Amino acid sequence: MATDRHGNVYEADYNGYVNQYFQGVNSVIAHCSVTSSYVSGVTVDSNNDVFVVYNAGPSGQGQIAEYAGGLQGCNKTVLGVSLLYQGTMAIDKRRSGRRRSR
């Protein structure tokens, strides 16, 4: 689950969908099918871009889809990454632009 800067709630479900709810309202206002498998994580950045991590099928590998500007229209772009193990995700909201060495 994630929230955007307006307080709207985004829910990833195990039926392959991501759902959006208005703050304080218990009905879906946007609903997009991501995959025929399950969705394991969702996050939203400061531009209202929604990122969803999901199971890409029988291989069990995960992928990340981006809904630029939100779920309206359900227009997704599958990002060019493949995850061995998918799970939840988060956006770094510090936006400092500095790289850190480890």
C-alpha cells in the first residue's frame, strides 16, 4: 500500500491489479490490471507516477511497471529491469541528488 501527496491510497492486490482510493473513501476510483499473476508492491513519487512490482509469470521473476501521471487510462510502461525476487518497494523522498559511497 502507498499514498500520494494528496492522501489518495494505492493498493496492490494478489489478483494482478492495482487500485486507487480517494482519501477517506472506501470505493475504488481507478483500477488497472497489471498482470495475470500477482502484484506485490506499489509506490507513488512526487509527480504522481505510480510504480508497481509484479510477478512476470511462470519464471517467478519480477518486473516493474510505471504508470506516468497516475492510473487514469491504465497506460503502463514496463521498465527494463528484471528482479530475481520481487517484493515491496519505496521511493527515496529525500531527493538530495547526492550519491553515497558504501
